Amino acid sequence: MKSKCLSLLHVISVFSLVVCIGPSGFARHDLPDVRTQEQAKPKISDAEAKGAEAINAAPDAAAKLAAAGEFLKKYPKSTLRQQIASYVAGEIAKVADATQKLALAEGFQKVFKEGKEVEELQLVTLDAYLSLKRVDDAFAHAALILAKEPENVAVMSHLALVGTEEAKRQNAKYVPVSLQYGLKSIELIEANKKPANLDDARWESQKAMLPLLYLNMGILSLVNSNPVEAKARFEKASVLNPAEPTSYALLGNIVDDEYQQLALSHRAMPAGKEKEETLKKATELMDKAIDLYARALGASAGKPAHKPLEDRLLQVITPYYKYRHNGSTDGLQQLIDKYKTPATP
């Protein structure tokens, strides 16, 4: 069963089930400029105020980091330290080039070395690792973050999806920890346990990942040779997002395997009532697999990214449908059409 399911996963891996994990994955709020003397409490010197203004005026993240370094050499005990760290971290987070972002993050840690200051760049560094496909570094860095923030659902959910993508590429190294992160994320989202550092809009975006998390945890269950768990998770994903074809395709694959096993048992049985009942159950499973494959085809219709999946499913569903309809495919397209996602006005 595992080899057959992984064969379908190979087809699915042509397109990605992961949401964008670029800079938007760990979005930061825009931070104001470093506060100057008139705004700051307690009061700061005129020299410090000018130093802060120099950071604000620097043209880019690298220049702001350099200006911050000069500021801290002169005023290591400044009451603006944490504000400057937050501001510069926010500017580094906006850098589009991941290699440059990571270099700046490493430079940041040479300038800002106190605990709270270093924490400002943790998500930015993780974002850069993910963008650069440095998966080992990303998981190691995420573990450091989660050691201090064990309910950081944004970090856990994204790493769970990354681990699933690796599993689809036949790298099972991160399957156990990805399952752990994904299931914990599902638990927190379903309990509506919003982290204090997320505003309502970002929390809603996080909750919207729930069907994707169930789908990915189902895939990891398949990789772990646990079709029972996988089936339950795919069923949940299909309820939460009926327009996603992958859950139906993988559910159909599991039911198809159940049919194949029952068909083998049927062929080995002597004639009699038990054999007849087994044939009936096998036929019901075949019909269920046909229906699930049709749902997947309907949901994938008109989506170019899912074309490889469509082609594969048509190869599977057609002989089954013909077997159940006297060698004819009449009505198959109508069955698929029934499950097409309605066009959005």
C-alpha cells in the first residue's frame, strides 16, 4: 500500500501544497522610526537623539545596521537599545533577497547581543533559511525558537508544511517532528488559542491554514504507513475545504487499496455465501473509490497546476467505471461535472 500511495504523492509533488513561506509567512508589523528626544521617556541626550536620527535617515537596511552599530559603540547603555533593535530588525525583514537578508541577520547578532534584542531577528533568520531551502538550518533554528515559545503556531505550522514537502521528495528525515508540529498547530487553532503577538487579522490567516494542515498531516501519516490516521485526516481536510482535489484523490487511493485487498481475498475463497458477501463489499469499495476519484477530478478541473493529477486519476478511474458500466464510459464525464467547483462570479 505504501508504495502505491507514494506513487500518487510523486504526482502530487509536481505542484506545491505549501502556502507561501516567503517574507509574508512571518509578517512583522511596520515599526515606527526610532524615537527621538522629544518622544522618548526617559529623556535622552541631544547626541543620542542625533544618533537615532542618523539610523532613521540611513538609506537601506545595511546602512541602518551600520549606523546602529556606531550608535551602540558610543551609547552602549542607551535606553533606546531595544527600540533600535526592533526597528533595524524590521528593516532587515523587508529585504527581498534571502541571501542578503541572512547576511544582515548574522551581522545584526554581532551588534545586538542581549537576549531580547537577539529574539527580534529569530523569525527573520528562519524566513531566510526557508527561502534559501536550507531545511536543516531551518528546523534547527525553529527548535531554538520553540524552546522559548512552545506555542508559536506560525513557526510550527510552516515547518510542518516544509517537512511534508520534504517527505514528498522522499526525504523522511523530518516526518516525526513535522507531525508533532502540525498536530500541535491544529490543536491550538481548533482551540482558538491566539498567541499574544498576533493581531486578529494575522490570526485569521493562521486559522485559514487548518484544512491544509489536516491534508499535510494525512500525507505524513501515509509516509508513516498509517492509512487509518491518514484517512481520517483527509476526510477532515475535504470537509474544511471541498474545493481542494488532493484530499479526495488520496482518500480514493486508500479506498482503492482496501478494494484491492478485499478482491484478492475474494479470489482465494471457495464458492459460498462468504465469497458472495466479500464480493459485495469489494464492489461497494470500488464504487466509493470511483466517486472519490470523480470528486477529485471535478475539483481539479480548470486548474492547470493539477493537470498531472487529473491525467493520473483518469487512468485509474476509467477502467473501474467501465467495469461497473458494461465496458462503457457513458456518464463518467457527467459524474465528474457534478463535482466541479462552481465558477466564482
